Amino acid sequence: MPYNPLTGKQMDDASKVRRRIVAAKIDNAPLARPQFGLSAANLVYEQLAEGGLTRFLAFYLDAGAEKVGPIRSARLTDIYLGQEWDFLLAYAGAGRTTSRLLAEALVPAFKAPELGENLQGTPYTRDNARLIPHNMFARVDEVREIAGRDPQIPKEVYIQPFPFANPPDAGPLRTITMPYVPEAAVRWAYDTGTNTWKRTMAGRPHVDALNNQQLESDNVVVQYVQIFTAQNVEPDAAGNPVLDTELKGSNRLRVFHSGQMLEGTWSKESDRAKTQYKLADGSPMPFRPGKVWIHIVPADFQASWA
């Protein structure tokens, strides 16, 4: 049976194993909530944005969603992840320098129309019940279909799987606290019945507007990195300095699943190399089969668990 490299679970169609991931850049400002389609993602990266809030990069491989978003602008970290994962990027613009670097990195990028531009023939739609700029949404399957018409974009790529392993017995941990700014602070609570972590944000359950279900993940990863102000990159539209992230080299890593915390390191040799996840003894970090949610945080970030 074919297995999804992002979840370690069986897929119903072997042709999906090597097709291009669609990665959607999703807003997490208070006015963007509740988001659509995060529960359908196989893998989610949560990244710091300007002002202390976060944004998501949601990966769709074996399934999609008719409405994903709100879609927002790309950042430098999305370029580095695009080089690693060879995904198709759905996003709503970027600064001048970021746009140039995105093109130079050869990441297939599918930019949403600007305000006032025609949406017909694009994989995007606006929800007029939402305020601008929190009202642009993508259709995942259509992004992949449009990419498939471009002969210069390979239809298939190799997707390195996470080091999945048979899950252990449930451990004693029940909560993970991610102390972002209060408007984005996250708490994960372990559900022993489903062996998943259920997500709360800003003091309330974080739900998907598609199904009104609380978001959950089998694995919660805290990846510590160097985050700094980007040089020679213009500020964002609000005048905030743009953040940059060092995703090469190595640093600390914590992986939470099955009510346990596993400590180790991540390493990445080059822009297009695959990130390696290892335990302290150098053996592969065992992930639980299922959804993966990765928090990319500064090296001094004070995550806690109990």
C-alpha cells in the first residue's frame, strides 16, 4: 500500500505519493479567524510574523479543500521551505525583494490577484463577508491543476518522509504551552482518547470554519532556530521590519506525541537538502504516524509542558 510521506499513513491512490505538495500561506491575525482548511492539511508550519503574531504554511498532499485561507503574503522562510519541499506555493503577494528572491529560488509560486483584479480563471476567490485583506481564499486542487498545465513544472518530485515509527504507550504529559503574544498564544492539550493534541489559541479552542471542529495534531514539533531582522529587505506594508530565519545548520528540537516529549536536534546541510531529525544519540527522531505541526521559534523561546 502507498504511504503518505507527510503522515506515514496509507493513501488510497499511489499516484498521490509523489505529486507536488500545495503549500498555502494562511493568515493568523485575529480578523482572519476562524481560518478555513487547516484541518485538511497534512503538515503545518507555524512561523513568527511581524508584530509577534504568527502565520501558517499549510501543506496539502493526499487531500485538499475547496476553501483554504485567508491567503496572505509570503515571507523569506517560505522560500527556504519551498527549496526543501519542492511545493507549489499559494500566496497573496510579497515585498519587492522577497518576490525577486522567490523567483530566483525557482519555487513555483501562484500569486493571488491584487485587489480589483479579475479572479476568473484563477484558483482564488474572495469572501465578501470578511474584511480586506483577510478575505482571499484558495482552492487547493485548482492550484495543482494550473501547475500541471505548465510544461516547465515537473509533475512529480521525491518527498522525503518524516522518520515515523510505531507509537509508544501514552506518557504523562498533557499540555504544551507556546507563549506567543496574548492574541496568538497557543496551548496544546493531549487527548488520551484519540492520542492527539488539541489546539487552543488566545484562550479559546482553535476551530476550522470548514467543519467547526477543533484543530488537532498527532505530533507537535518545536524547532529552535536563529530569527533576526532581514538585511536589505524593505519593511512590510505596515512599516514593520521583515524577519529572516536560519534554517540551515543545526539546533535544538523537541517532538511531542503520545503524551511524551522527545528531545534531540535538527540539521540541514544546504538550501535544497532535507532537514534531518535526530535523537540525542544520533538515531532518527521517531514521529507518530499522523499529522505534524511544526512551530519554528527563536532559540530562546520559552515553550513549556506539563
